[in-house]
Amino acid sequence: MKPWETLARTKLKDGTELALRRHPSETVIEVNGQSLMSSRQHASEEALARLGCADAAKVPRPRVMIGGLGMGYTLRAALDLLPADAVVVVSELVPEVADWNRGPLADLAGRPLDDARVQLEIGDVVKLIRNTPGKFDAILLDVDNGPTDMTIASNKKLYGGTGLAAARAALNPAGTLAVWSQTNEPDFERRLRAAGFEVRQERVHARAHKGSKHTIVIARRQE
């Protein structure tokens, strides 16, 4: 049995440790020793882009924000859907994750950071959302395990009432907020409706047409 290889590690300010590990059959990013994302399961990340960008792809010069670079699969899927004049702003909190996407992860998703439409912002996606009112046709959030089952406690501010109000303000009229989650999100759906969104949830496969399922929450801004 071939062993796992640790390619890189980094530690966040709160002590959370991220590790990039590789096996001949799989590459993963781990959080505190637990697998957070895998090169073998990214169909739901691609579904986040497909569902979240469905309307944005139809408007002139769309602007899309992606919160959480991950392994680059959501970004790649969004770029494949959007026109040549689109702007895709990617917010990634951990600079080392961006470095990994330019290095050992780059070819997995077809080097999406090399696309001229991409603007990479290193920092807190909450701050970026608050500082860009009325700028985006779609915001795609793939942060932690979703709004409920979080590994990093500070991510709660993104999915609470204040965070959702900021996300709504950052969207153009009829803009879309799409959120990846490991589980169904009835409480989060209620918070979204209270924040002024029309909401639906879709269960999608983690791997292409098989295996476990994840949830994509699609919320359209209402006036």
C-alpha cells in the first residue's frame, strides 16, 4: 500500500492547521487532521458554480465573487460558464492555499488562477463583501463545511444575520447568493428568507452521479 505524502502545512492565527497531502490516487486539504476537500470529490463544488452563475452568465460583463478558493474546482467551473468579458473576484483567507493552487494543485483544475478574468484577493471574504456594495451579479460561498457544520468558529459571522445583510447589499438587484454545504440547511434557509432572499436548496452528488450528496443553497435577492 503506497503511503500518503505531506506536501505542505500552514497554521492559522487561531491555531488551526491546514495540510496539503497527496496519495497516488488522491490529493486532499486537511483541517486539523480531518479531510476538508479532495480531488476525488468535486462535483458538488462544480455544481455550486453551475447553479450560482446560471443567471450571471446571461448578463453583459458579469461580476462574480467566489469566497474560498479551495482546490480551484469552483473557480474553474465558473470560468467555463462565464463569458470572456466577465470579472471573477476570488477571496481566499489563507495565502498558502493560493500558493498551493499555483503550485502542486494547479493542474488539477486546469490552472484557473492564470485566467485573465480572475482577480485574487487575499483576506477575509466578510470584509470584501462589506466593502463592495452593489457590485456583483453572483456571490458563491464555499467556506468551511457550510453554514452549520463548521471547523473554524470565526466563519459563523459569514452566515449570520449581519453577514447575510452584507451579502444582499453586495449583490445587484436580482443577484444570486449560492452557498455550498455538507448538509441540508433548514435553519439557514429561514435566515436567508428573513434577510430578503428567495431560496431553494438542491442536493447534488459529491462525485459525478454517485456517492454521497452535498447541498447547494441558491438564494436570489428580492427587492
